Amino acid sequence: MTKKVYRTAQGRIVDLGAIQLQNENVRAVGNMSVNARGDLLDADNRPISTRNRQVASQYKKQTTNVSETRVDYRKNRGSQEPVDIPPPPEDFNDEFVRETVETEPVAEVAQSRASGLAAAIARAQEVKQEPMEKMRPRRPGTTRI
């Protein structure tokens, strides 16, 4: 017995799982030419390919990005050799002037570059509230219903 058992308003019991099993080889309504199981059918309602075969062929079509040689990154993690830095030449002058550049605070730069609703609300620092135009008075008489 399946879990698809329902009771109607008149008290009758309907087993939809049994109905599906009885009609799984019947051609489905529509333009896909399949039966209730999903098997592809020909014009005489004979299965051309089963649903399992179709799923298997779809999985076979999928490509994976697996290389044959695996690289183990863990073994090279802590074994880096120190780099030999040559000394500078004797006529090298490393006295240079650093110019100081005034920069905006990081929070303001991040806020100005941010986009979206939250950033737009944050940029709106002052809200101007203007009075509404006065409504013109209604003319006396009947109104439309």
C-alpha cells in the first residue's frame, strides 16, 4: 500500500498510488510521446528508450573537470626555501622623499563606493519635508457612484 491514499468527501477511499501503477504503461496526454513512467514511446506506444536509460545517458553527457594527475598541496605547505636577495649596488641611492597624500577615511570611501538600497539610504543624510499642496474644494452636488 502506498502513502497516496485519500478519503473523499463522501467517505470513499481513493488509492492514487495504485491508480498510477495500473496506468504506468498508458500513453500520457501531451505532445511529448511518453508514458506515465517517462519512457519514450513510438507511434505504436512501444517504448523506444526507458526512463532509466535516458537518465544514464544524460549523466554520461555531463563533463567533469577531473585531471588524471592529482596535486597534493599539503606536502609543499611549510617547505618553502628562503629566497636569496642580492645586495644593492654601491652607487644605489635609496634616499627618496615620500609625499603625504590626504586620503578620505576608509568608512567614507567604502560608503561612497557601495551601491544598493542600504547605501542610498545611508547617503541621504538630510530629509526635506515639503508641505502638500492644498486640495481644491469639492463642488457641491451629487457625486458619482
